[in-house]
Amino acid sequence: MGWIVNLWTILAFSNHFVWTNETQSNTSLAFSVTPSSSASTKSLDYFDEEKFVSIKLGEEINLSCTNRTWSTMLFDTWELKHTDEMKCRIANSSSDPAVNTCNDGRILINTTEGRSQLHIPSFKYTYEGIYKCQTAFQHGSHKILFNVSVIVQPEISGRIEYSPNDNHSVAVCEASSGKPKASISWTSDENVTDKITYNQNRTFTVESRLIIPYNTSMESVTCIVSHPYWNESQTYTISLKGTAPFIVDHHHKALYRAQHPVNLIYWIVIPACLLCVLLTIFVTYFVCIKKHLADLRNCCKSTIPVATAPTKTQQDVEEVEPYASYVERVNSIYNSSAELCNV
């Protein structure tokens, strides 16, 4: 009989505890306790809600910790822990000064109704992480854990590879640098293999390969890429005709374009013809120049005048005239002296 009384006492105490929590929470939502990721080390760190939020890269968003207004709120505080372990804190209070150690554009704002919201003007890679918010109000409080991640649009590309050893072609559809990873499917799902690569910027590259028989009658294949960034799946068509595929060099792990017979005309025959034409023009020009030089040399030899004895120039005459006049005067003086002596 005693154990029945004890059981009744425990049930009554449990009902009283649940009723007390429901009264203090003062909310129409059901109260659910979800331990955080660090609950194993901090047993007292519990949250009323846990939300997963994905935000497009560069998108503007507002996060709310409660629907209450400042007429009943005491404070609203956010502790932000990023993926790279960086931490900062943003808080507003009805009685104390505001706090913001993030200093990166994220702030707390008030709506026209007086509700507090965390405003992110442009979401970046570095904003990913755990956002813990706590709001205190009259007769209770509310805590939410936000798992915030970024959505990055992948870039779609396609190509054709040819393996001479395996005697078949491979259509490759690639969704690169996306987050989370994209999903790729084909109109024909036979002989398909996928490869996922994790990039340094925390994005994913998904490569899907479809084996195509060498003598296929298909003119093109289409891959379908699905990703949370788009509301609808994207399609990408890869042509199998008229496009030079890539040849896979398994020995050197390299890709290079295979040349179709049609392309050989453009890349081998035409350059060879152009080279022959240029060579012919060069030889003809060289022969003509050589012939004209010989003719010009002979012409120059026939027009050069024969060298003659030099003639006295006016300058030579002018240089000789003073000496001649001097000799003439000396001779006249000598003659005059002789005549006097004879007399």
C-alpha cells in the first residue's frame, strides 16, 4: 500500500512541474526541449527550438528569435559562431546600451510593429555557422538554435570524351562550385557513374559520366541538374555530332580534342596549302630580285665616265697668281738697275 502512495506522490509532482513550465512559458506553441550540439559538455545549454536555415549567397535576410514586441521584452541577444570558429555577439536591451562585436553589417533592427530581428544585408561564405538567440520577456524567455548554411548556385558544363582503348565515347555533365552538392540525372540512366569533389571554398563539384557506344545513332544527350538554388531543374544538352570530343590519355592523365575527318581539312590541308603558296611567292620574289640586281649592276658599269687628267681649278689659279706677280715685279726692278749701270 505504501508503494502506491509513493507512486501517486511522484505523479502529482510531475504534473505540477509540467503545469508550472507551461504557465511560465506563456506561449501558444508547444514547449519542446532540444539539446544543442554541445549538450554533451554543457548539460544546461538547452533550446526551445532548433531551426535549419539555408540562405542564398548574397541574399538579404532577417531572422527572428520571437514574435513578441518590445512592449513585453527585456532583451534580445545573439551569439554567432561561424564555421571558421570566429565568434561575435549582438544584443539589444530595453535598459542597457546595445552591443555589437561583429562589425560586419549584421545588426539588430526593429520592425514597424516593434519586433526585434537580426538583419543580414548580404550573406557571405563566412556567415555560415551556429546562431544562438535568447529573448527574455515578462514571466519567461525563449531560446532558438539556428543552423545557418549558404546556398551557392553551381555552374553547369558538358563535354564529350573519347577513349580509343575502350572504343566508346563518354558524355560528361558537370555541376561545379555549388553548395550543397547538385544532383545530376540523364534521359538515359544506363552506364552512369558519378564523382563528387569537395572544394577548398567549401563548395562541391559533381561530375556525372554517361557511356555512349561508338556507333550510336543519337545526335545529342541531355543531363538534368537539380539544386536548391533553382525552383526548377536545369537541363543541359551535349551534342554528339559535329563536335570534336576529348580524347582521354590514360597514361598521362590528360585530355585533348580528337580531330574528326572534317576537321582535318581545316587544320592540316588548308594550312599546308597556305604554306605552299607563301613558299612559291617567296621563291618567285627572290628570283626576280636577283635578276634585277644583275641587270642594275651591268647598267651602272656602262654609265660610269672614264677618269681624265685633273684640270686646274680656279682656286689653284688664284693661289699661283700672287707668286707670278711677285716674280714679275722683281724682274722689272732688276732690269731697271741694269739700265742705270750701263748708262
